[in-house]
Amino acid sequence: MHNFGYAEEGHPGSMGDARLWRRVLGYCRGHGLALAGAVLLSLIITVASLALPRLMQTSIDTSIIAEGISRPERIAGLGWAALSYGLLVGLVFLTTFIQVVVLEWIGQSIMHRLRQHLFTHLLTLDLHYFHNQPAGRLVTRLTNDIENMHEMFTSVMVTLFNDGLKLAGIFWFLFLMNSRLALVMAVFVPLATISTMLFSRFAREKFRAIRSQLARINSFLAESLAGVAVIQCFGSQERSSRVHGELTQEYQARTFGQIKIFGLFMPLIDLMGSAAIALIIWYGGGEVIRSHLTIGELAAFVSYMRLFFQPLRELSQKYSIVQAAMASAERIFQTLDARSALPAPALPAAAAPVTVGGGIEFASVEFSYEPGQPILRGIDLRIEPGETVALVGATGAGKSTLISLLVRFYDPVAGQVLIDGEDVRALPLKTLRQRVGLIMQDIFILPDTVRANIVLDQAPDERRLAAILDRTGLKAFVDRLPQGLKTRIGEGALSLSLGEKQLLSFVRALYRDPAILVLDEATASIDTESENMLEQAIAASFRGRTSLVIAHRLSTIRRVDRIVVLDQGRIVEQGSHDELMAADSVYRGLVRLDGE
């Protein structure tokens, strides 16, 4: 058996899990009046539905087979019965329609609240959580899992409540008409209960097996489609097709096992229903012959028994929906229970100082993503306010990790990261990231206007934005756009080149006026012409700020104040470009490898 990627985490939830139900129903708060209305409508629907067989009984006994009544009176009685029957059917239709609308509104409101809660919570988690969680899994939580719960709220929960009322009402009417025949019918209650319990247990096991196999298929598909170029390049189509066939064949086998359970349960319920009706006809017919029961009551008994087994026939569909919803609830609440590994700052936002100099210090910093695999080893580095420092080193030396600690994507295992003498762990994250402007190689673009992509969550200030565009020389770039700052970019709109995205990222960072500017290989993947366009923007960005640069091409950092060379998580040398090139340094070797 192949096991690709991840399986569904945790167990898929149980319909009898009281803890899960409490949390699910907790999202119903604020909808008490609407839920009370839905319950009232359920009562009306149930009473009206159960009145229909009783009305049929009355029509048979008082009009069709009644003696001593004239023919016109019997016809008139049937007319009134037909009219009453039609009015009851209309009432059931109207109340059901209103109930569906109310429940859909409740369900959509609850799911909107849950979806918003989940998304907002995800945004508070640290990067370590996202590194351990495939993006597809988190998207599934916000889409498929939420939709599964919505279906339960709108199409199952109140239906189960209706069915419970209906079953109670049926037994009440049966005992009201003929207690002896009702007691005979009661023998089918334990049989139906035992059958349902057995079905639930076996179906749950099959359901879990199917969900687990489906997770393997989805993971394999995601990996295969992401690496389709590699599969084609190395001629691995046949192997991938074979593995996919094995996975889907196993899924087919497990699904067929569930179908056999359903295929046994449904005919069993029908068999019990038919046996109950046969018993009614045999025993009830004898009661009619002995004049202990009327023909109308016998017909009503048959109708009620059909209604009694109807919810059990629908249980298979409802069970699948509820089981899927509880599985989704389990996974959603697992995500909501996840907590950021970064502790809350020691100081409240109001206590953060307003004046920012921009000095940076890494004091005996050590860090590892995984225990026993150190990335940074005793880093001691001080950067003065207004100084421009470049971090260089081979891939994996720890350059980007230092930046991640500075903006507090992670916390150091040992040591401190300080800004203006304050430990970054004592600063509110919003304050810290307002001080530090980060420009990365991969630029995030919102599907919105250029202005919205620059301003983001800051207060709009047209004068300030115009001044930044002039200072960086990017006004010409904006003027070339079809609608200037109002031009829509991103998915489904104007696509920007890599160089244009980088220009946008500089304006975005400068609009926040950070005291510290960090460039994490921001010019690594653009061509020389685009890099020349960025020179003025970079010069304007560095002016008056502490700047930290990670550069892939070493030719771009010759004019920085200081170059710090890292190797295997340690600082091995530092100095200016000329100083390091004059010595037999690691940096000089890196420059030669860079092609100079």
C-alpha cells in the first residue's frame, strides 16, 4: 500500500462526541429567536403531517362506509375532508418553505462566523505552524470542511428534530386509536434501534477508511500535478499512472464495502416496514372483524407505520452528512486550538516608545528549526543607526534566518535580538513590523489597484505617496500604467513583470517610513536592466535608515558600509568590500565564485 503525503489528522469525529457538539452548537449563540422559530415551525409541520392519516380515517369511517347517512351528506363530508386535506398539505408546504429559508439564513450566518473566526485565527499563527501544514489542507478547512458543517446545519439537524417529533407523535396517535395494536407494533422499535446502532458502528468504520484513502489520493494528485514537468522529463508517466490506479482501486474497494453496508441496511428497514404492515393487516383485520377497530383506523395504522419507517430509510443519507460534518468539525477545532509558538510581548502596545533610532543588535543568538540541527551558532552583531550592512554567505549559512528573527517570525533558542536596546520579544508585533520594512524576493500582490497594494492597511495620504514616488524615481513607472495608481493588478487584471513588482515593493515599504529596511535577496531574480531601474529606488530607500541587505549577486553590495560573512551559522569575517578583498578572506572566494 502506498502512503503519500499526509492522512487526515486526528480521528474524524463521532456523532456521539458531546465535546464536539458543545463547540459546534456554541456557534448558534445569537440565533436563539430564529432557532425557536424553526422549532415552532417543526411542531406545526409535524402536527399537520400526522393529522393527514387521522383525517383519512375520519373520512373513511364517517363518509365512505358510514351507515344511516344520506348519499348527499356523505359526498358533502368527503368534499370537506378533501378541502381540509388540501389545506393541511398547503400548510405543510408553506411552513416547510419558511423553515428552509430560516434554517439557510441561520446556517449561512453560522458558517460565515466560523469561517471568519478560522481565517482570522490562522493569520495569528507563527510561520513554524505553516511550514508544518500543507497549504491545501488549510484551504480545505476554510472551504470543504466549512461547507460540510453548513450542510449539517441546514439539512440534517432540524430534520432529525422533525423526525424525533414525528416518531413520538405517531406512537401517541397509535395508542390513542388502539392501544393493543400499538403494543404489537412496539415490538419493531427495539429491532429498528438495534439495526440502526449496528449500521452506525459499521458505517463509521467504513467511512473512516474511505476518508483516509481519499486523503492519500488527494496528496498523491497534488504532488504529481505540482511535479508534472519532472514526471514528463524522466518518463515516469507509466509509474505514476500505475500508482494512481492502485490508490483509486483501493478507494473503490473501500467505497464498495460501505455500499454493501448501506445495501443491507436499506432493504432490512424495508423488510421490517413490510412485516409491520403485514402484521397490521393480519392482527388489525381481525380487530375489524371483531368490531374492535374500524376500517378507517386500520388504514390510518398502515399510513402511520409507513411514516414511522420513513426516517429510518433516510438515516443512511443523514448519517453520511452528519459523520462528514463531525469529521470536519474535529479538524476545524484542531486548527482553532493551534497556538502560536511565539509568546505574547511583555509590554502592551501603549508602552512602546515612539522615538526609533534603528540600532540593531544580535547578542549571542542561537537558533534551530529542528532540535539538534543548529542554524545559527552564537551570533554577535551590532548595527549602528543609519548603517548599511550586507549579509553574505553560501546557501544555508543563516542569512535569511537572521532576518526572520529580526522581524520575529521566530524567536531565538538562546540570546537576544534587540532594536534600540529593546528585546524584540518585548515589542508588540504590529509595532515591531512597523519599525522594520521587509522587501523580499517573492512579492505579494493583492488583486486590487496599485494604490491599494502600496497603502495596504495604512491610512491613505496622497501627498506622502506622491513624494515617495518622486524621490524614488518611480513616478514614471506609475504614469506608464493605463490608469496610474487606479490600475488594477494581480489575478484577472494587469500582470506586472518581476522588476515592476520589485519597484512596487519598495514604494510599499517606504510608505510605512520604517526606521530599518531589510532587503532579502530582493534583486536576485531580475535582469540587469530592471536592476538598474531599481538603483535610484534603493538609494532613496537607504537614505537616513538602518539597512540590512542579503544579496545573491555580490556585485550589488560594494557600496555598503560593512559586509558580514556567515558560514555554517557563524560570523567568520566582516569589513568593507576593499578590506575583505585585500585579505585572504572567505568573501574574496565568494566573489570569485560569483564570476568576478
